[in-house]
Amino acid sequence: MPHTLASLVNHTALKLTVLAGGERLEVPVRWAHASELIDPVPYMEGGELLLITALKLDAEDAEATRRYVRRVAEAGVVGLGFAVGVNYEGVPQALVDAAREQGLPLLGVPRRTPFIAISKAVSAAVAADQYRAVTAGFEAQRELTRAALSAEGPAELLARLAAHLDGWAALYDASGAVVAAAPDWAARRAARLSDDVGRLRERPAPASSVVSDTDGDDRVELQSLGTGRRARGVLAVGTGAPLGTAERYAVHSAVALLTLTTERSRALQDAEQRLGAAVLKMLLAGEPDHARAVAGRLYGGLLDAPFRVVVAEPVAGEEPSSGVAAGAGAVGVLDGLADAMDSAAARTGEAVLAVPDGGRLIVLVADGGAAADACAAYAAEAEARAGARARGRAGRAAAAHGEGVAVGLSAPTGPIAAANAYRQAEQALSVARRRGRALVEHEDVAAGSVLPLLADDAVRAFADGLLRALREHDATGRGDLVASLRAWLARHGQWDAAAADLGVHRHTLRYRMRRVEEILGRSLDDADVRMELWLALKATSAPQGE
């Protein structure tokens, strides 16, 4: 317990008397300081018992004394100790009245009690309080360490920490999801802080912040976990008051233990990732049996059921955020996606095989599992945020590209067809980038039309080049070869039907088709030529947003 004015008054060796402010003796005393300055405030920090003899203060001048007492009280001095029988035989009534006006405790110090004795008593009490805090902190550290090594691990550690703090504690994973809380009711309170946790995770570790729970009276501290550039988790502690020394020791111990746990987990994840890379390499090389043997119990369950292949790439924004390298944002997007899938899979106990591949991320997830759902949810949120940022800017593609992620998802498959599924995911990824979408599934590509693919810049350039000579001919007013070609191809080469659509005689249409062949130097009897011309006409007429 902190030392108070009451404990000084009750100190039998000091023999202090209470002259004013007796109702405020339970206030803590941080230090005792003697000063005869008329204005000692610049040298005060607050919480001191100020000891005076009134050597320079005219303690019988009511106005001067009132100003003095008011000033030291406003500076945070918790009490005055007046030496009786040194400069004044008794205690001046003006000083007593001024102390009562301010509600400031005034203690009479007898002549035989030196100020140094009071200072030593306060110093000894402060040292004892600090010793008790350190001892309690070390005991908390030992208890938390035992909890961290128990079968329950972080959950038991949080329970012990919450008990030490007489509050609550919660642990967030790398994706910002609550993975454990103590007591159980704290999980709902911790979930309300997801936005604050997200902002803290964006800062390099270690980082901390203090937030207020708007739905309660809690004071909440957030501490990031991890030693790398990105936080591997966040610890939240909620208390009814600021943390004391012992409580601070306990929180620091919990942060250190949880950081060790997350770093150990990261080392294990790195080893699992190397194993996963070997399994993926074998699958894509058409060696499913070898892949199963290497996968063992870690990834074997994933290969025993239908899975999907995910291929994700960062999409460069219009310009990087201020002070952040362009590559950093890209890495963060893929890390965020991986964290979301890992966290979802961990909660359901399913396996996820994730392998960074240069600037891309390749993931095998169970079909219909939590990780696949998390991938879709992450992409949907990313696209929604991009759309919100792009309001007021033209272009759907600009919205998605500003977000920074594109994902392709294969159809459900098994180990034997993994290479084909990988190609499906790559094709879906290509369509996602072209359409300005955050995620495209292979089923969407297979069930859709090929025409949206013609919006690619390279395809348009080819089409423009192929049809340029015909358009230049028509621009001279010597015919309408492009429209005639389109009508003839649309009618599959049926002369009468195409001529009727154009409102011309079939001989006129035959003449125009011969001119097309002459200008292009290619025969319309060739099916490949007809196909290229038809796609070129579609590409040059397709809207840019397709």
C-alpha cells in the first residue's frame, strides 16, 4: 500500500499533530521535501509533503499566506508540515485558516522532530512499497511462467494475469481475431476493440496504446507481441484504474512470455512452410504418392479430401502511402490473407498448406472449409474497401487495383490433378486482374463468356491492327467493308440473309467480301481467318470496362 499522511501522523516517533485538513489524510505521499522559497512550485512534481519553517514567508500576513497555500495546493502538494517553535513559537492562525480554505492538510512538526526524520520515514515507506511491488511482480512472473508451460498454455496465462490485475485479459492472433480471453465474458468486450487492435498491428512491434471502452468503465492497454516487423499478436488488459508497479511487472512478464510463444510458433511455422513447399513441388510435378509420403500427418488429411488451389498476387496501387515503400504494402496484403486463412483454419483444426512463391502466395485449402471461406471473406472486404476509396474516381479497375490484391481459386480437386488445378487458379487469377476483381473462381471463368477476355490491351491492339486497313478504306467513303464483314460473319456466310440485314443486293455483298480479301491479303474460306476477324470485331466493339 502507498504511504499516506495518516501513516505519518500515526508514526509514534514523529509526534506530528493535525492542524487542518484532517479529512484528507489518506492521500498518498510520494516524497517529503523541505523548502523555504517563497515560490517552491517550479521544483515540485506533485504528491509531496512540503516542510517549512516560514523563514521567508510572513505567515501572519493573511493575504500573503493565502496566496502561498493556494499556489502549492494547485501544484499538487498533498500537505504542509510546519516547524513549531523555530521561527514562530506557535502556528500562525493565518496559515491554519489558509490551509482550511484550500482543504490542504497542515501538520504541526514539534521542535524536537527534525525534518530529516520525516524525509527518512517517507523514503523508507516508499522503498518498502517498491520492494513489495517488485516482490509481487517476481511472484507473478513465476506464476505466469508456470501457466505458460502448462497444458492450457496461453489460456491459463491469461486467467492468472486477469486475477493479478483484478480485471480481464484477452489475446488476439496475427489476423486480429480473439483467440483466448479471461474471464470468459471478456471475449465479447475484447471483440469490440478490433479496430484499435488493427491500428496497433499496423505499427512496427513492439508497440502499445491505451484505449477507452465506450460501453464500460475499463481502462484498456494494448501491447503488441513479436520481435519482427509485423506484430504476431496483441495482448489486451482491462482494469478499472491505471496499472500500479506490481501490475505493470505482471503485464510485462505476460508480454515477454507470449512473445516467446509466438516466436516459437513462428519458427515451427517456418519449418512447416518448408515441408509444405516440398509437398507442393511434388504435387505440381505429378508425384502424388511421394507428396503423400512427405506430407505425413501434418498435411495428409488435407490431401485425403477434395481441396482447392489458391494463387494470390499483390496488385500495385496508384501510389504507395506516404513513408511506406511500395513493396511493403504488397507484402502486407499477402501476409494479411495468409493470416486470415491460418487463423480460420486453426479455430476449426483443419490444415492449410501455404507457400510464398516470389511475389505470389500459393495455398492449398480444404474445399468448403473455414480457410476457403476466410479467403473469400478477405477478398470481399478488400474489394469493398477499395470501392469505398475509389468513390469519386473513375473506373472499376482503379478501385480494385488501389486495394492491392487479386486472387484466383481453382475448382475442387485431388492430389492426382493438382497441377491442373494450379493452372485453373492461375487462369482465374489472370481474369481477376483483367476484370479488376479481388477474387475470381475457376467455375466463374468456365461458366462465363470469352468475350470479356477480349478487353485486354494486347488483344485490342491486335484487333485494331488487323482491321485498320478496312477502317481506312471505309473512311474514304468508298464502301462499308467493316459493317459488311460483321453482317456476313454473323450470318455464318449466308449471302442472302447477310445482304438482307445490310439492305443491299447479294452481288454487292459478294463484291465487298472480295475487296476485304484483297485489302487484307487473306482468304475468307479459311476458318481461322474468319475466327480471328470475328474476335477482332468483338474486341474493338467491347466496352473498356468489360
